[in-house]
Amino acid sequence: MLLDIGTTRLFVDDRGPKTAPTVVYVHGGPGHGSYEFMTYQGELLSRHLRIIALDQRGVLRSDPLDTTGTLSEHDLVDDLEAVRRTLAIDTWTVVGQSHGGRIALRYALAHPETVTGVVFENPGWDLVSAMACLRRAAIPVLRELGHHAEAERAEARLRPGAAVDGPRPSADPARGLHDPDLPDALPRLPADRADWLEFVRTLGLLGDRRNEIYVHQAAAAARMAACLDSAPFTRDTWTRAGTHFDQISAHPSLYESLVPLLGELTHPALLIKGRHDNVTAPADVAAFRASVPHGRTEMFDDSGHFAHLEEPDRYADTLTSFIRR
């Protein structure tokens, strides 16, 4: 349904018993939308929960953005609160995937009284560390595709700079936090729009092989591609996500590291981490473990960035158990 929140209309997918514990899903991207998530998790989660998933402001089925306007992460937090108020929901658990993990954290800190728990699925709390991990994963694919100059530029971005802020991960590989291919000091170059857009352009060179650095299972990557290819959206609908991405990318809020804010989170919190994920850096996982007093981590051994897609049953069971604890 299209939900009027006063300043715009947002598409909201609301499933499950109204008397069940409520969870709201915040998608990543920026601009990915909630369609893919609900395709694989809507039915599973709605058996025991009220699951609400929205397309963020300007994305897919929500009203389009004014192309001359501005958009910040704080606006997305305000929209989330407007959805809660409009639907007359007292409290809910907030689930944020990828970039949505940033919005989930900001929301929980801005509106603590409305939140019963927070779930982060491979969150992008720090753009610098996320870009470093993704660049490292992309380099061999770039070389295989013949983009040697781009691969060298990506490697150059990994060499200089001081260590990424935050504690070093455990050296115990059984915990899934230590990557022997990552240097002891990931580059701490300033996060800025120019570097971000260069990074996005580099990933664009991967073409159809881009999913290789995000999705671990080849079968899951095929399912995602089929899901999005068959989505009932027009060309105009898809274009809206690009406007959302451009406006978020133009705002300084995207480039703030949120890792230092983890220590302010007092809610029960769950970090779902794909063992093969290339977005949430090992140091960020270690920071979560060290900083969040009521946090725990679940490692999904057969997943990359989209655990809800690659291990759907376990994901739904893990989420449901956490929320109904």
C-alpha cells in the first residue's frame, strides 16, 4: 500500500498478525528497495511476526523524489518514525541490511523508546572500511575482465593511510572475523563523495559479475537476478532508485563513520554476518562485540552480503527467535 506520511507517500508491505511482535525492515543500496527481501522473507517471517517493509523515500514503488531536492540519512530516520506513528505502532524491532544498518542505528539512537531491539544484517557502518573490503574483492575480477588499470588504481587506494579506527579483529579464524588477506592496517583515507563515486564507477565495470563479490552461492545469485528481472516494475520505477542514490550520495551524512556510535546502543542487538560478506569489515564486527553491551553475533557460514537470500530458513528462524525472546 502507499502510506501517506504527510510529506510524501511511501510504499509499505505490511504482513502478518497485527497482534504479533512487529519488525520493520530497512533496506540498503542506497535505493535497493524492499521487493527482493520480501520475496524471500515475507512469507517466512509473517508466520510469527508482523513484518513491515518499506521502499524508502523516492525508491521503486514510493512516490518519486523531486530531482532538484536533497535527501539525507536523517530524513530517512524521520520517515521511519513517521511510518510508525501513522500505523499507530507502539514499539518495534528495527532490522537494517547493508546501508539500512546505518539508518537502523541512527533510528534506535534517535527514538530509543520506540525500539525493542535492533538487528543488523551485514551493515555498512563505515564507508571507508566497506569500500576497502569491496575493492579487495573486486580486484581479481577486474583483472580477469581485462580492466588492469582499474585494478591497479583500486590497489593503490588500499596501500596508503593509517589503520581503520576501532579494535583489530580476533585472530581466531573459527570466529570468522579474521581475514588473512586483509592487511593489519586498512587505509583510513577520508571518506568523501569523489572517492565514493569513483568506487561505484569501478564496481560498474564488473557488469554481470558484480554479484560475485556480494553473493556467495551461485544459485542464490541466479535467484536474485531472476527475482529482480521479473519484478513488475516499469523503467520509470527503476529510475527512481537512481535519484535516491544520487541525493543520498550528495549529503555528508553518508560519509560519517557510525562505528563510534555503537557504544551508545543500549538495546538488545543482533549482528547477522555472512562469512563471505565483503561489506562489514572485521574491525567493525570486533567494535560491535566490544562496544554493544547487549549485542550478539550470528555467523552465517554459507552467505555473503545477503544472508536473508542465501540462508532464508535459518535467517527467518534466527530473526524470529531474537524478536520473540
